[in-house]
Amino acid sequence: MRTLRRDSPAVLVAALVAVSTLLRFWAAYRIPTPWIAPDELIYAELGRSLYAHGTLALLGHRTSFFSLVYPALAGGPLSLSNVALGYTLLKAVQALVMSLAAVPVYLWGRRLVPSRLALLPAALTLAVPGLVYSGLILTEVAFYPLLVLAAWAMAEALVRPTLARQALFVAALLVALATRLQAVALVPAFVTALAFDRRKMLRVWPTLAAFGVAAAGWAGWQLRNGGPASKLLGAYQAAGEVHYTLRDAARFVLYHLGDVVLFTGLFPVCALALLALLAPRSDEERAYVGVAIGTTVWLTAEVGVFASRHVGHLAERNLFALAPILFLGFAVWLDRGAPRPPVRTALVAVAALGAVLALPIARFVSAATIPDAPTLIPLHRLHVHAPGVSLELVLDLVAAAAAAAFALVPRRFVWILPLVLLGGLAGASISAGRVVAAEATLVQPGTLGKHRRWIDAAAPGPVTYLYTGDVYWNSVWESIFWNRRVRTVYDLLSAAVPGGIPQDSLGPLEDGTLVDKFGHSPDVRYVVASDSLTFRGRRLADAGNGISLWLADPPFRLAQWIQNIRFDGVVEQHAKAFVYACRGGRFLLRVRATAPTKIRLLVDERPFVSLRLGAGETRAASVDARPRPPLGQHLCSFDLFTEAPVEVGELRFLPAS
């Protein structure tokens, strides 16, 4: 408060944070449901479990370590009985948390540049497209300000390595690690920063010792019950169980270095590179340069290597927290009078431009990749609205113009550079916010239908989701998020819900009884499943998107299962219908050929008839089903094979009277 009273720029920082919080909350409020699956839904369930039971679990089953800090942040609002209200409150909290990153940036900046100039990196911190994640349930929300805090604490420990400052750095690092294990890159970053001031090496032995103690403690906790060394990576155990090739790893590290140049707007990276080539003015500046370079190098290498095998495109969401640290270098460079030694400036500008030119941008810009790289969203929009435009040419021209401006703009006009950068980042943020809201709006119809809490509204007791694989798997995660009564997930035969949700497989006997691998039938009263299934019981409600809620009669049994008919009624090659506990009846079929084709019909696995249909021709058939005795204990089946896709207007079973 004393700082605020005597420092008017600090008041402006508070105003920036307030305005950013309001704008980011407004953008987040337009997101109707979680978008990035299963990540958002995992963290939501972990947060609820932490508040309800004090454990990090999914549907009551303990899981590997993902994060502690973020579930603690998200779990409170999401644990409210009013799910919609809690979801809205979480967005408001997250908008504030991400906007608060401007505060440590400003306070750190005041150690390096005059207070008014420290406003620049604070403002740039609030303009990056990555703040669109404030509307999503992801660890990036907490990691964004915490990485800045940890980097600042590292710099302060290097400037004056007292025990108190080193303890603060270690504490900040542990909090960052408890948010994302990715923060382990700060350990080699600290060693790299030491190389910029070797005089401090002997004085920081307590920090190096703390690294060893923390590593030993973590290893002991993770491996106390035995297991592979990769278990040290918690939920990211798969990252330690694959082989990384040097060529692919180097290529993706280069791609992500280009992305760092891209999402910071090129100027900050070039400015930091020039600062590293110039003599520092103070211990504070030397420490900053070492920390910024060490953190950038090791975090980029870590994310690039990981993405080479586990992502396949730009993982910007794991990297954009670097931006505030690099923005500080831009302010320091401006405060030094924007020095640009000709040869070194040319080399730096060409290197930054080359990193951007190396990006295979056409391969990385698609609807599937933009959740991980919000800076690419404006290019994606350009591709959608003008598919004939070369994205590589557009990006290359913009990057070349930025590199030329950094190197050639006259010193008296250098103030234009931060204005251009701020405007570009703000424009990209607006574009990203619109696209994320639009894409998230498309999730609900196919996963939840018109009403997000339709299951809780219709079921008075615990509900099981039986997943068949013929509906979008995200419907399981979304249903669990919005409907608190969904407690258990089962798969039908070989179907599986991605993302690590606890799930067991069930299979039907010939009388329709659903049993697990041990032959036990679970006690299920309320079940949600695809409309391809009919249960013994009563349908209570449907979502309007091919998913229904049933009250099942005991024992838990299927009555019918119709397979391989798409949501639009099209059969591409083969459709099959099963009737369990069959007592006889007729299969009724009506098909329309969209192109000339031949269809074959089988009853109980035996050929029945073959038909040729012309384009646009419609045929109907009624096929008798005669089950084996004793009636009611065996199944009847019907198969439709087609050489070309056909539209199925009707495929149902009419039981014998």
C-alpha cells in the first residue's frame, strides 16, 4: 500500500489488472462448456475430489500426480451444488489470477528500469493470446503468474544470494512444480544463469543442496511402492517410456523456438539476444539476462522434445508463460537507448526471422491444433475465410517486416515498436477469444444436447454411463462434469473412453445380461447410453442427440443393440442388429441407395437375400427371425452388407405377439 501511495505507475498497474480481469472474464463467460478434452474435465474432477475427500482422484479412483496447486484453485468453485454458478465463478477467479501476472512483472521491472517504463512489460503480459486459457479449466492459468514469480525469485537469489532469498526461490520453484511438473526446467535454468556470474557459484550451495533433497523426496514418494523410473513423472509417465530420436527432437525444439519468437512478437527475443551480447549495467541486469536466457532455452528444449513424440505440432500452451519474462528484456533494451550494433543486430534479426521461417505453418494451422497454439488462431481464421491465401507467405512477410523494423527503424521512432507489438498482441487475443468461444459452443450439442444437466434433472439416484464407441467419447467427460449423479463408467466390449477415466468393460450374454470379465453383473439402476442400445426397463429421458437415460430392470440387461449406423442414418459397409433373449419376430428394413450398389442380408449369420439397387432406389424388407429353443435364452441377429454407402430409413425388430 505504501508503494501504491508513492508510485503512480503502480496505480496504473492495478487499473490494468482490473480492466484485464473484466475483459478476460467477459470473453470467458461466452464459453458455455469445457472445450479441451479430456484435460479440462480431468482437472475439474481432481479439484472436486480434493475438496470433497482430500484426495486427487477420478470417480473415486486415485490417479497419478497431475497438479496440486491448480485443483486447489479450481476445486472450490466447481464443488458448489450449482454447477453453472461454480463454473462462472471459476472463470472470474481465473481471469484475475492470469491478470495478476502483471504485478510481479511490474515489480521485477522496477528493479531494472524506471517505474513508468516497467508498465510496458506489464501491459504486454496482459495482451498475449494465451490469456484465452482463463476461460478454460487448465493448469496454464496458475502457471502463468507462478513462472514469473519463480524466475524473479531466481534472479533475486542470484543478485544477493542470502539464505532468505535462496529459500524464497526454492519455495517458489516447489509451488511451480506443484502446479506443473514442467517447472523442473527451472533447475538447469538456474545452473545456466549461474554461468553469467560465476562469482556466486559457491554462495548458492544451499539452493543446489535443496534441489537434491527435493529430488530425493519426490523420488521416494513416487516409488515407495516400487515401479519404473518413469513413474517419477507422475501422470506424464508416458513421456519417459518412449524413445526420442535426435533428429525429431532437434527439429521440434527449433519449431518451438520459432514459436517463442512468434508469440512474443519477435522484438523481445531480439532485444534479449542483444542484451546478452552487451555488457550489463548492473548485477540486477546480469541476473535477469541469465535467468531469461536459461529459462527460455531449457523450457523450449523440454517442450520441444516432449512435443516431438506426444503432440506432433506446436505445444504453445506449455510455453507461452515465457512471454512476460521476455517482455522485461524488451523494456530493458529500450531503457538502454535501444542499442543496435550493426553486425550483431543483423545476426540477431536474421536468426529470429530464420526460426519463424522454419515453421511448417501450413501443417500446424488446423482446427485440431489451435487448442494448443492460440497465437496461430488468426492464421486459422484467415485460412477459413480465404483458403487460397498462402499462410507461409503471409507469416514470412509479417516476420520479415518485424525483423526489418527492429533493425532499421530510426532511434527517434523506436517508440513505435512497443505500440505495434501491443496492438498486434491485442488483436490476436481478440481473434483467439472469439474462436475459442465459437468452438466451445459446438461441443455441447453433440455431447450434452440442449440441456447440460439433463441427467441430474431426470435421475433420482446414482447413474452409470455405458459407452459404446458410436457416440463422441467426450460426451462421457462432459456428462460427468455437468451431472453430479454420474458416478461410474463402463465400456461395452472393446470400446474405451480416452483420457484415463476409471472404466471397466462389460459384455452381453445371449439373454442380454451384462457381465464383467469375472462373469459378475453390476448393480445398475440408472444408465446413460447411446440410442443404439435398448435396455430391459424404461426410457426416462433423452438428450436429443442420440443419447438416452434408462431406468433398468434388474438384472442389468440389454434388449437390442444396433451397430454401425451413423448419426445421419448412413451405413458405409456393414450394419448389424442383435436381439437378446429373442422369442421370435421380424426385422423391418428400409434402405435408399445414394449410388448403384449391391446389398446382402443375413439372418442369424446365414445368407438370406442379395439385392441390387440403383442410385436413388428405395427398398423395404421384412425378415423373419426364428431363434433356437428354448425361446428367450438365445439371441437373434441381422446383418446388412453394402458395397456403397446406403441410407437406412428403418432398421428395427418387431417381436412376435
